[in-house]
Amino acid sequence: MPDLDLSGKTAIVTGASKGIGFAIAASIARSGANVVMCARNASELEEAAARLDALASGTVLGRPCDLREYDEVRRLVDFTIEHFDRVDILVNNAGVGAFAPVDDIDVETWRQVIETNLNGVFYACRESIPHMRRRGSGWIINIGSLAGKNPFAGGAAYNASKFGLLGFTEAMMLDVRHDGIRVSCVMPGSVATHFSGPGSHGGKSASAADWKLQPEDIAEMVLDLLAFDSRALPSRIEMRPSQPPKK
């Protein structure tokens, strides 16, 4: 497959200051697109955006955003339109996890997980779709998890958010497919990132997690999706480590 050329296009990537989001933003930026990266930590985001902007042929900008706040998400999309007059690609990657039995989860933690992993995706999609529809094309790629189909003890909040994300993604795909907007959910298993909980390093060394997927694997899948001909729509993609430890 020839190198993907995204010159002239603009992408928003959430949760982009590190981990999977940073890898996705880097891959899209190196393919020529303008990229607006968002995250809550302003200093980490500024540093990450500067690193990518120095390597990219397009322009990379950082915009702090708490995805739990609708007005902040609206301003994120407005910021993108003000600078580039378009949104071609939206990658909803930001997510948080909290793992405990239901009766041990405090209400604020529950809200943080649901509002980030599900509400924030809705806000970003709601604000981006009109701009994609105006151009008659677009890609929305939601980074889910195999936890969106496989429940586990202690995962009530996280499972609820990811099961909901999968249902939201597939319903939205049916809403917008005739507008030229394609929607996919990428569902990784264990990924070696900073993320705390099942599917992370869990405090172990990098060498102990060599069997896990790497953030760059998820980024490569995103680029593969963006390279598909417009007639094709891979709507749900599951990714697993090829050789996890034997139980």
C-alpha cells in the first residue's frame, strides 16, 4: 500500500498528549494532515504538540480541553474551524478507567468515567458532524476496548462506558453513512501505555509488557482505516496481542 497522503485535511485527536492518542496524532501528522491535539494537562499538551509540529508537514496545534464539559468541546471544534475551516477526521481516544466492585465505586468516580469515555465522545461527534456533512465526507474513529464486549469483575464503570461507546458508535454509523461520513470503533485488548488498570503495564517494567500491543499498533490501524476506499466501511475492528501469556 502506498504511503497515505492526508495533505489538506484536518484531524482532531483527543487524549493526544501521550500513549495511544499521541501515536495516532503523530501518524496522522506525518501523513500530511493538520492536527489539533487535545488533552486536559496543558503543559504536557503544549510539549507534545511542539514535538509533533517540528516533524509534521502540516500544522499541529494543541488545545486544552476537558471532554466532560460540553462548552469546552464546542470551543475545541470552533478552534479547529477558525484555524483550518474544516474537520475531516475525528479520533475520540481520550479515556479514563476506575476498577472496583460497584459498592466500592464512589459517585464522582463513576461520573468521571462515564462523562469522559461516553459523554465526551458524544459532545465531540455532535459538534464535528455538521462540518463533515457540509463537505460531504468525514471519518470518525472511536477508540474503544475489548472491555466493550467482555465484562470483568471490578469493571462495572469501565465496562459500562465501553459497552455504551460501542452501541453509540454503531448507531451513529447508521445515522450518518449516507452523508459520506464513515464511523468505526477500534477495540484494542492489552496495550502497553500509562493507562492504569486491566490492559496496562500495571506498574510492571516495559520488558514485562513486551507481549502487549503498542500504541503504534493502534495508530497503524487508524491509518489503515483512513486509507480505505470510500466504498468500504470497516465498522468494528478488534485487536489483540498475538501471543499473550499462557494461563
